[in-house]
Amino acid sequence: MAGEPEFHQPKNHEEEVTSGEQGFAEHDPEGLVCSSKSLQGHLTQVPWLLLLLISLGLFLLMLATLVQVSRIRAYSQGQTQDQQGSSSLDKVAVPREQTHSGLEQIQQIQQQLTQFNASLAGLCRPCPWDWELFQGSCYLFSRTLGSWETSASSCEDLGAHLVIVNSVSEQQFLKYWHIRKNQLTWIGLSDHRSEGSWQWVDDTPLKLSFWKEGEPNNEGDEDCVVMAEDKWNDSRCTANNFWVCEQPSAPCPGY
């Protein structure tokens, strides 16, 4: 009817949206404004990207953890090797300490032996008991009497011989003991093998002599020599007199 308002049928929702989008498109010629369909598509893609990023992050975290664990293991193995090396060095050092200790013990033993030798030297007797030492020889002055032959045999039984006088000093030494004894004393000189050829008991000829004036005179077949005071005299070998034995002295330890 004339004058009645016209009622238009409303368009469906899709048509409104389309027209709206066309309107926005007309006002947004460069496409800066997204349509609702494109927005919905982007929204549906966001969770997959997020999951991908999370997975990538977890992978990197696990990789970093593995690297750190490998470093820790390598460090632990290095310390173990160092400890083993130090322990092996300690094991090697033990024999050196033992060797050093052994050397110290050897040095101590050597020092003790040196002190012991010094003590022995202080206590050393180069001559047997009852023998007298003089210039490297030991002398025994008898306390009994005997013939020249008996005296010579007695000295030989002791590993010695009747005294042989080789120097003035030795003669003075015998003189000192002769004064103390104040007796005639046999020495190892005789000519019983050949008259007038005086020889010592070791078969060496006489060179140095200390005869008393007028001696030897061979009075009464005197073939053996005695010491009278500080001089010599020939006498019968069967007479009984004291005697003097002589032998080399023994070296003391360390000499």
C-alpha cells in the first residue's frame, strides 16, 4: 500500500560479513587489515609453532645437559688419573726413601765400626803379655836359666828367636833391661859352626858389635855370646844364663 513502509528481508550473516570484509578491503587497499577467515587460520597455526619451539628448546637443554655431564665425567676421570699417578709416584718414592734409610744405616754402621776400631786400637797390645815392645819388635826377658841351645829352642817354641841386635838404640834398650836383671843374658850370636865366624841365629853375619875390651877371646872353648852389663862377652854355650827372645810386633786394627 501506498504510504506503508517497506520491510526488507535481512541478509544472512555470511553476506553481512562478506560485505563488511569488502568494505574494509575498500578502505584497506594494502591489505593491512586481515579478514576473519585469515585470522582464524593464523590462530590455528600458533599451537604447532609453539610446540615446535618448545621441542627445540627441550632438545637444546638436553644437549647442553649431555655436554655438561660429559665434561663432568672427563674431569672426574682426569682427577682419578692424577690420583693414580700421584699414588704411583708415592709408590716409586717409597723405595727411594727406603734406599736413603738404608744408606743412613750403612753410614751409621761404618761410624760404629770406626769407633770400634779406635777402641780396639786403644786397647791393642801388639805384643803378647809379658813381652816388651820396642821399635816394631817384641822382647821376652826370661825368668829362668838355661843353656844357649835350650834358650834358642825355647824362643823357637814361642815363634820367636834369640835376640838379634841391629842398632845402637836396640843395644841401649837391652842394656836397660840387663841393668834391671843384673844377670848375664844370652843373645842370638855364636861361632859354634865355624870358629871366629860369628853369625846370628838367622844365619846373617855379624856387622855391628859391642864387644867388651879383650873379647871375644875363646877362652875355654867359648862359642856363644852373653850380654854383660852394656858389653858382649863370649862364653861356653853349656852355661846356664837368662835369655831374651825377639819377634815382630802384631799390627793393631786400623794401622
